[in-house]
Amino acid sequence: MKIAFIGGRTFHHADGIATFMYHLATELAKMGHEPIVFCEGEKNSEEILNGFKLIERKSLGSAFLTKPLLGLRATLHCLFKEKGVQVYHYNTWAPAMIASHIPLLFGRKVVMQSHGLEWKRTKYSAKKQKLIKRIETWSAKTNKNWTMVSQEQTDYFLEHYNRKCTTITCAVEMPGEAQQSDFMQRYGLKSNDYFLYMGRLVQDKNPDYLIKGFLQADLKNKKLVLCGGADGNDKYEAYLKGLAKDSDNVIFTGPIFGADKDAAFRNCYAFCIPSTLEGLPMSLLEAMSYGKIAIASDIPACHEPLGDSGIYVPYEDDNAICEALKELTGNEAKYEWQKEANMKRAANNFSWTNTTEKYLEYLTHI
């Protein structure tokens, strides 16, 4: 099949959606299909990557303009230039907003995928949250075929919109041999001497509560390493760094990729994900694949991948995080079993091969 994936950011600074598309397209190409991926980029470009075509279109700066226009341009490109595209897969409602009904006029299949309940994100003002919620409601009622990256979202759409969706989760590549990186030396780190946070520095993910909990725990032999960017919110980033200004044990690295990311996961003592809101967190799946213990928010998005092998804390509770950090460091042997359990769950339940096979099976029934 020739399948167009539309929406998401550049692969050069991949977010969750871009990572999903990259791996799914790679697996589909291996199986003999013809994926085409359209995403936002820093410039207009086309290339063949891992056997699939990648088309990037320069961002206009405003998400409310860029994503819908990207969806329209990609749709028209596939209909009249690529031709033969059988499936139009829109990542979230934004790139589908003005384009998803066009392929239906030509007898093509259209799939909508949700990567999270976007209107809940605190980066938006209350006014924008209401607007996004209305658009989600309209999209749910007017688009037939929906896939969700977590069961929580599938259940939500059934309850609120009476829309039956199919859960096709994110997945993870199991790590191979260690990649060459000077990450540890650069930040003065030693193996197993730091807790790791990997993700955007935004309020939904609560890095501030993690920092406050870590400082309260006062663990002299452990550090906290936060890897990620602030998504353009300089004020919030300054607030986070202000919280840690008196501590040498809180380290901000900015966004990291490739070998540096491998080193950060491979050598951390435990992984922390204190979020209020997630879809199905790729960073958590990655930590599990490295066999790491996870201190995670007590939310469905974390329970779904971890099952009963996580150390759960209420979200937005720095005192609970403090106690969890002290509990783990004081009773490490008690939680040792979670390392292998998490690695096995990642390998058995969240492989890209399984996700791709589920996706192809889904396409045959729509």
C-alpha cells in the first residue's frame, strides 16, 4: 500500500509524533509498502530515508496556521503529484482540519490518529483550550476512522463522543551496544549516580515538582539530570532554573539526541516522569527498554506501559516525589525486580513490529 502520514515536526528535533511516524514508516517500508511522511521542517525538502519518502515543508511559525496548511498542501500533493496514495493518515486533528474530507471524494481511506487530549495542555490559554476542545468535538463527530496511542484515549472517545476507536500504541526499539558519547564526562556524571528526566520542560510534565521533591529529599550521593527544551517558554525555563540555583546536583542539558540520549538512559539510576498529562509517553517506554526503575505519576498513561512495576506518586505533589526518591535509594533491593520486568514489558508489548502489524490489520477493516 501507498500510505501518506501527515503532520508532526521535523525528524531533526523529533517529538513523540515524529518518532511514531519515523518508526512506523520504517517498518512499513521493510514490509514492502510505500510510506510518504509529510512534516514541518526548517526548510522545504524531500529525501529518501530508511526506504520511505520524507517531505518537509517550512513552518510558518504559528501552529494554528502551519498545521492546517501543511495538511492541505500534503493532501493535494498526494492526490495530484504522488498519485496512487491509498491511505491518508492525519496525526491529530490540526493537519486534518481543512483537508481530511478531500481524499474521501476520491474514494481514498482516511485515518485520524490522536496522540493525546490536546485541549488539556496548559501551554494554551483558557480561550484556546475551549477552541481546541470544540475542534476536537467536531473532528470526533465528522471523522469515522480513529486510532489512539493509548487505551485511555480510546475509552475517552467512546464515553464522550460514542466513537469506537482502535488502540495502536507507541512502541520502542530495544537498545543495542552503547554508542560513543562524551555525555557523562561533559556533565561530570557517573553511572547510577543520577535520576533522569527526559522530555519537554513544560508545566504538563511537572519538572518543577520533580525539582522541588528532589531538593527536599536532600540525597547527597545522587543528582537530578533534566534533558529537554522549554518549547519556547523562556519564563518557565527561568523559573525551573531558579528553583535549582542553589544546588550543584540539578543539571539541565537542553534537548539531547542520538548517542547522548543513549548514554543518558543507559547510565541513569532511575527514570522520573511526574506528568499530569501524557498520551503514551515515549520517554517512559525508552527507559523501560533500558531496564530502568521508573518513578511515575499515578495516571492511566503511565499505568498502561508499566503495569504494576512502577513506583507511583500522585501528580503535582513534590512531597510524594521526595518520599519516593528516598524510598528507592534506601531500599533499592526491594525494587530490583522492576528492572527486568520493565525491560520485558517493553520488548514483549511495545515492539514496532507488533505495532506495525496491528496497524496493517486495522487498515484492512476500514
